[in-house]
Amino acid sequence: MDTKEIKELLKAFDESGSSYFQIKQDGVEIKFKKPSEAQTIMVSQDVAPKSNIVEMPLPKTAVSTEEQEQEEPDGDLVLAPLVGVFYSAPSPEDKPYVQVGDKVKSGQVLCLIEAMKMMSEITAPRDGVIKSIYAKNQDVVGFEDQLFLIGD
């Protein structure tokens, strides 16, 4: 597998809705993971010495957790406590629990995350105003992915 093929795979992965991709071909193993903790993509050969590991940065379209925090440092991040599907409303017909600009109280439900047919309510850790919403309805979120930014 050459660099051009790897770049094409990376581009297709970046444009997809997938958060993880793995392939083994001709003694080469490639793993891609988006974006929260994985900031590099490792490519290695099965029997190759450690010096043959290639690190490729994620495309600039993927914003790392550190970059998001630098863009909006004023406030508290609400992180996903589990992996699952993000729901912004109790049902498809209902309006979202919160929108950007809404005032929230500590303990107020912000969203639901469904994991293994179980719904978990994610609540506001403090009183404040919703400054950002990072997930979209029905997005798959990972453990500790950013969901909301609550400011004053």
C-alpha cells in the first residue's frame, strides 16, 4: 500500500460518518480513529521494526479537543460519559432540550445518550448559558466527546 492509497483512504474516512476504521492488507495494518483523543493516525507493518511506523496528522477539518478549548475557553465543557447515540430531544416530534443561548439550571436535562437500548439523561453540571453544542441529533458520540459548552 503506497502513500497515495493511504491518503485516499484517509480522505474517504474523513468524509464518512464513521469514527473508527481498520484495514489489513499485504502485511500493512492501518487504523483511523476520530477525533477526540486520537490526534494522529498510525500506520505500521506487521513484521517491520518500530522505525517504519509512519504518523500522519489528521486533516485540518478535524478539530482536536485542545483546539476547541482554545477557541472557547470561557465556560465548562459537558463531556459524554459513555459511548452511544446523541439525541437532542426526547422524541423526533419534540423540540430540543436546549439550544445555543438557552439558560440552564444545574441538573436540567441537556440531551439523551442511547447505549444498548438504554437511555441516559445528560444533565447540566451548573447554572449557566449554553454557548455551544458540539454534537448533532443522532450523532454517535464517544466517551468524553464534547457535547456542550456552558458559560455565564
